[in-house]
Amino acid sequence: MVTRNVIEDDYFKVIDVINNWWGGRQMTHLLPRLFFEHFQSTSFIVEDEKNSLSAFLIGFVSQTHPNEGYIHFVGVNPEVRNKGLARELYHLFFSKVRNLGCDTVKCITSPVNEGSVAYHKSMGFSVTIGTDYAGKGKDRILFSKKIG
């Protein structure tokens, strides 16, 4: 496996598989190309020896709160889950944003994504409910972790 920063062309690799990786849920609209254009230094991709996509993490440093890193999207190919790829990507992101002056990392998920909630708890994130976070009646689970 090779881990590297994303490049613009990785957008197509990710968009081609993302709905499949989420069990058919429509997810492509949540990950526009702009993330692959503007957040390359804090976003990562993992490929196998055949250059096939195994995992990715898209994140950035908040402009409003420069001490906070934000993980926008993380995906792992279902065929290689439970091999530590997500944990590796999270730790790589923590290290990168810590070096950029961050002491906190935040992210969110939908309440239906119970696997994500369990995973983030196992990684030491605190969990709160964001009532109406994504609009009226659209709650989200908010995660926060001190990394400083």
C-alpha cells in the first residue's frame, strides 16, 4: 500500500466508487472536486500495488478557527476494511495539522451512520448531537478530539 497526498485527478477515482462504498447511498454530492483542488496538502489517498484506490481522507485547517483541523470525508474500500487504513489516515492527518498549529480535530456524520459513531468513539473523539445542524430536522453527530 502507498499513502500520498491527493491530486486533482484523484477526484475521479473517488467519485467512481464512493456510492458503492456506502452501500448504494448517494454520496457524490457531498464531495465536490474543489476539495481535490484546494486541500491537497491535508488530504490523503491510499492505493494498493496496482494503483487501485483503497482509502482516502479529505481534510483541511479551518480558516475561521486556525487551531482546528476538519475531516470532511473518509472512505475505505469495503474489501480492505479492518486493516487499519482509516486509523493510519487519521493519524497522518493529526500529525499534519498539528504541525500547522492545530490542537483540535472536528468532523461530523449522520445519525444513521452507527459504524462511524462507534469508530470515532474508539479513536477518542467526544460526541455530541448537533440538533438541526444541517437544517431544520437534520441532526448530525459532532465529533471533537484534542490532538495538541
